[in-house]
Amino acid sequence: MKFKLFSAVVLGLASLVLATGCNNKKELWIYTSLYKEVIAEMEPLLKAAIPEAEIKWFQGGSENVAGKVNAELAGGKTKADLILTSDPFWYQELKQSGKLLAYDSAATKDVPSELKDPDHAFVTVRIPLMVMAYHSESLQPDQLPKSWKDLTLPRFNKKLSMGSPLESGTSFTAVALLSRLLGWDYFKDLRKQDLVAAGGNSSVITRIETREKILGVVLLENILKAQAKGSPVKAIYPEDGSIPVPSPIAIMKSTQNPEVAKKIVDWFFSEAAQRAIVKGGMYSPLDKIESPVNAKPWAEVKRQMLPWNSKILAELFSSRDQIKTQFSEIIAH
């Protein structure tokens, strides 16, 4: 009887210790537009690296993540501890409204300064690349456009599509940088070409694959994913510069666990995390990390890429509404 009582006490104490250990785990939410397969690769690695945290994920497109956070903030407070999306302009908005926690992570020392917020509110953790794509059975190599400007040539009439900058953050970045490079007359010329601008990047890939529009402005990662499934879609890296979409990570100022959140930021710049990002078809901001499989080397892309820095981000952010309005007036009418 004494042995049974002793066993029950031991078991009870063990259960209490286990329960206490579980309760000591700090719950943190990462809101992200990372692809589900990239998150699946990261989850066990992050769990092993930061065992004291119970990390939960909300995954959606950049616009959906921003909508969720903004709605939660309007209600008083967001559940998100960290945000990781591909809309750099949204981070500028959050920074200006005082919603981000400044953190100058030592893990980001090799990230180029032009990819960092000067006040340390956010830092680029991955670089999706906007390029041109084509249906390889409909266009031969000698028929391809070589530059963004070439898309206005008569032979590409009724052949081009892109995502809508009103629906897709990456498409907005593309429109913003192209209007800066070529002016709004360029988009007037594209309108004469019967440009279709609707949906996001997956919609552009679908239109190319079905030959509705055999040319597109689209993210490289979407092309690489399609190719892995046997798609005839191929990439064109424009001679006048591919479009970077610097995608940051940031800590929300409202987090209850800032020190653990900082550890998570540090981890995202580890080789393990960066390799998972690259496996998803995106480039790393760290030169030491290899480029995506079947993509041009980062060193080569960098030489021709359109410029990006905090000054350009601030300039385009200040005219964000005008850019959307101008695009709508030209393309939708």
C-alpha cells in the first residue's frame, strides 16, 4: 500500500514538472507570406534551435497578412510577434506609425546596408526577383524580348500579362520600380499592347501555360516551381535589370517576448534558414549562400539588378497611392 502511495506521489510530481515545463514555453506567432513548403522545412529546425519557444505560424499572401495585422491593430493589438512578408512598403508604414521594435542583430552584419532599414526597424531576409517569363513552345530564343522596353514592340501585341499592383505586393514593387526607370509613358505603351494586369503571380503563370498570354512579368520563384513540375514556362532576365523585391523581417513592438523574438530574427539569418529560403526559389541577402537551383548566380543578377535602398523605398512609399491611381487610370481605362 505504501509503495502504491509512493508511486502515485512520484507520478503526480512528474506530471506537475512536465506541465510546468510546458507552461514555461513562450508562445510566439510568426505571420508570414513564406510558402508552406518553406515553413515545413524550417519548423523542425527552428524548434530545435529555440526550444524555449512554442512557435506558431499564420501563413498567407502578403496582402492577406497585412490585412490581418492591420485589422488586429485596429481592434487594439495584434497577435503577431514577428512579421515576414514580401511587401517592403508595408514595413515602412508600420515603422512610421511606431509599431515595430528596433533591433540591430549581429547576425545581419553581412547583409548589405541598402537592404537594411537605417533605424533597424526591419531588415531584408530574402530577395524574390521579378523577371519576365515566356512559353518556350510558343516563342523561340531569337524571338524573345531582351529588356523591359522590348515589351512595347509590335510583335508582342496581345501577348503580355502581369499581376495587379492593387492585389499583389510584389506586382506593386515591379510597377513602382518600372515607372521610376521608364516613366508612365511606358505603361501607356503597354496598355496599347493590350496588357492584362490581374491577380497575382500564380495567375500570370497560368495564363502563360494555357497560352492565353505567352509572355509575363512574374516572380522567378514561381517560374522555378512551375518548371519543377514540367511546365514549359522559362525565365528571361531583362538586360535593363531584374526587379528585386526585398522582403523584410521585423518584430512587432507589442510582443510580450522581445528577447525570444530577437533570437528568432537571428536564426533566420543562419545558414540553415537561408538555405531553406533559397530552396523555395528566392535569393539570400547573404553572399555566402548559394543561389536557387536552375537560377542565375546571385553575383551575376546583382550586377544588372535595378537599384534598391532605403532612400528609394521612402521615395516610392511617399507616392504609393499616386502610383496605384496612375496605374489604374492608364491600364483600366
